[in-house]
Amino acid sequence: MIDFDAGFENSKAPSIGAMNLVLIALVLSILGVVCLVPKVYVGCAIFGAAGLVLGGYAMGYVHRHTDDEKMQKKLFVLSGAALLMSVVGFMFGFLGIAGSL
């Protein structure tokens, strides 16, 4: 899943790997937002940070490894949504942790 050899452009991975990575980032970001409901701010911060890191990596991975233009646009939108939700979850979690101190 991790591309260490960036010199070969013809070594494209199947888009299912990119889709799985984007879906994992989306699930982590959703968990970060869902932790806001019971006010579990530590969970918001942890899942939000993990979603931020994985969502940013997924966006680059989709750009490098997807051949189909339609699929690439859909995966970019999903990874952008994951990044946005991760920012919301992380920021509210951080504020909740700082407010409880």
C-alpha cells in the first residue's frame, strides 16, 4: 500500500487500494465527530488526528495511484470530506480537553 519507489510511473496500484484507504480515513473522521455526542473529547482528538493524517496521505495516494478520472474525482471528494470532518472532530476534542483543565 505504501509506495516507496516514486520513480516508476507505470507501476499504478489498482484503485481498490486507494478506495480502501479513503474509506478508512472517512470512518476514522466519522468516529471523531460521533465522539462529540457523548462528549468523549479524548476520542474526538485521537480519531480526528488519525483521520487528518490518514486523510492527507489518502489524498496523495489517490493522486499517484488512480488511473480512472471519474474514480479519482470521487475519491478526492471523499478524502476531502474526511479531512474536513477530522478537523472538526479534532478541534472540538482539543477545545473540550482544554476546557476541562
